Amino acid sequence: MKYVVVVGDGMADYPLENLGGKTPLQATEKPHMDEMARRGKCGLLRTVPEGMEPGSDVANLAILGYDPRKYYTGRGPLEAASIGVELGPGDLAFRCNLVTEEHGVLTSSNADHITTEEAKLLIEVLRGAFGDYGEFYPGVSYRHLFVLRECREDKIVTTPPHDIVGEEIGRHMVGPDGPLARRLNELILSSKSFLERHEANLARAKAGKRPGNMVWLWGQGRRPRMESFQKRFGIAGSVISAVDLVKGIGILLGMEVPKVPGATGYYDTNYEGKADYALRALEERDFAYVHVEAPDEAGHAGDLERKIEAIEALDRRLLGRLLDGLGEEAAIALLPDHPTPINLRTHVTDPVPFALYVPGKGGDGIAFDESSARSGSLGLLEGGDLMRLLLEG
């Protein structure tokens, strides 16, 4: 038996007035998702434990069967694993966003999705200007890494930039006040003077795009210790994603993480390529975890049209292709990792709908959406239950 989990990041939402009280999932043409829900068992899954922040890091760990309350140490270490940065036990890793700041306000948490090529130039400037503060490592687009080696102090609080778009940055600086927080805030504020007049940002401004004129540090943590996926579940697995934090989870769990050409973590990602690489991975391994970021990006942007397009693309170009290639010889689960409501533009902790198809088992005969899932036969489950149900059949 082969096993597959397909995650549409942030797909779940709330009913919207301009959709006649429907959610994007309810309003979208998604025949393959609905077929899975009709032929499979459905329910709601709580992917974010009570008291934890509803990040994709926490939620994806839970879906994979690793309790975030035990294994989660921060987003930074997951991204470090993906980028290939080794962390010692005394090192503290931060996610480092290139953001746009205007007149004291954070106006974009991703600098209008700055290109990776442009971002690498800016990260190189930061390396030269702030090399004595810590180490900068380039990632993809606006997502990068900052590492403090042998940092004894870690009692600090940071804020995800996508939660404060449109707000004054002065209200969300690193805290509480102390030597480390003051030094990190100095780096953040001083970065603008080095980045704003860089030729890459001047070219972006000329093209009508927001510049990556400041860095934002958040998601700090130390290297986690996690049992390998194969040791935990007795099967070898692969992670198919363009997002460093999800890839990093896979690497830390000892899973294969292939690089899919054209996979971007954005609307233009290579949906077909992800399906093909998952099918290829399943020729040698028994489990594939396929993650698509695009619906979440649309949720953060408050872009309903893009969110519907992303869900339709996931259904038509990835899920349909994957189901055709799998035939009837695989168990497959479909779900978001968390909701990213259009009207809120950030993650929430609500349980997410899921569908679980196992060959030879009966189905619930319902559609795949938030409301229908409430009447599913599997009811409300906790994150780790999904892997158990998938593997037990």
C-alpha cells in the first residue's frame, strides 16, 4: 500500500458575503476534492494545539504525527535545515523576512514577493554591513535565515510580519527590553539605510513594486530533536514542497526532499511537477507528503479571486493528476494545514476539514468543505490522529 497526504496551505476560510455566505472551498469548482470526500471518510482535524500559534510549522508537524508541544522549537531551525545550515546546540536561528517599511508602517511582509535573485543581492549587503551581529543566509524570495552562534540568551519575543501588515512597526519590535532585544532591534531599524537605496530596490520602485527595504526577524528557535519518520512509522517517505519550513521538517525527519523544477511557493508554482515528483517518489518509497502554499499566500493578501484560482489549480492540475497516477492502490488524505481567512489575512486556530480515502472502505458521500466536514463520520479529531487513520486504513 502507498500513502499520500495532500496539504493545501490555508485553504479553509470563513463564509463570505460576496460569495453569498459561502466559503472559497464551497464556491470553487473542485471535482477531484469533492470526489475524494464522496468516496472517503471526512471530519475536522485540530492541527494547532491549544495555546500555540497557528503557524504552518506547528500545523504541519501535527499532521505528520509529531506533537508540536513536544517537538516544536521555532520556525528558524526548520528553515535552517532546508537551506543546509548546520546548527549547534547553542545556536539560535531566526526566520528573516525582507519586508517593506514606509513611514514607520510595515506595508508588506514579503516586499511584493521580491525575486530570489534580487533578494540574494540584498542579503549580501546585510552580510557585509551586519556581519558582527550574526550570520545571514539567503533563501527563496522574501524568506531568509539569520543565525546567532552560541547565543546563551533566548528569552525574547518576536512577531510574525504577516500578522502586522498596515501597523506601526514600533509597536511590534523584539522584546522584552534587554541587551539581545536592543541589538536585534538596532539591526532591524538600521537595515533600512543599507537596503533602501540599493540598485535592486531602486529598480523595483521604478517598476511600481514595493522594495525589500528592511529585514524582520522572527520565529526564533534552537535545533529540535525528532525521531525519524521511518523509525516512527516503519515506512520511508518524501516531502514535496517549495517552502523551506516544510522541506526543513522533512529533512529533520530523515525524509527525501526532492527539488521540483518550477515549484515556487506562490501562485505560479509547478502543480503538475509536484504531482509527477510525488508519483516518482512513491516508486521507491511508501509515503508522500505534498504541500502547496498558494492558497495561503492569497489568504494573506486578502485576494479572494487568487484563492479560488489556487484551489482550482490544486484540484485540477495536481490532485487530479496525482489520483490518475495512483489508481486504486493508495490511501490518500486531503486537508488544509490551517485556515487563512480572506477577511483576516492571517492564520487562525479553527479545526480544518479533511477527507481520507482508503481503497475498499466506504465513503461519506459529501462535498469537501468546512461545513460538510462537520457532518463527516470521523467527527472532530486531534492532529496526530490523521497519520494513525491513514496508515491503519
